[in-house]
Amino acid sequence: MNTAAMFAFASAIFCGVVAFTVVWNERRSLVHLAFVAGMGLLALESIFTGLSWQAVDVSWDKVIYWQGCKLCTDVLPRLRQKARQKDYFCRGVLRSKT
């Protein structure tokens, strides 16, 4: 296992520990749950990064597969943010015409 993969897996473990600590200790408000969801996605992204670094020794097809999985975790929060921005824009247009 190379050093980059070890760092990726270590960051995934750290993100998981932080998310678990927040769920365990803090109140369960929307802010805390959103933080836990973000840390969970970051941990998942780090796992995919580590797996892609491990796959460098095996084949490039595996690297492309794991990078594609990592891309999916990167895109999910951005799609939600874009939909929210579009919704706010539409609301502003509708309010200005009435």
C-alpha cells in the first residue's frame, strides 16, 4: 500500500470519527445532521480516493472506475446546491413580476 492510499484511508477514518462524535454528543438539529452528512460524503470520497490509489498497481481500468465513483460523491452536493439556487432565482423573478 502506498503512502497516498494510507493518507486517504486515514482521512476517511478521521471524518467518520468526527461525524460519529457529533451524532453521539451534540443535539440532533438540522445543522448537526447536515454536518454529519457532509462528513460522511467526505469520508466516502476519501475511501474512493484510497481505492483508486491502490488500483494504480493493478490496472488503469480500476483507477477509472474508482475515480468515477469519487466523481459521483463530488457531484451530489453540487446538484442540490444548483437546484436550490435555481429555485431562489425563480422565486425572485415571480415576485418581481407580481
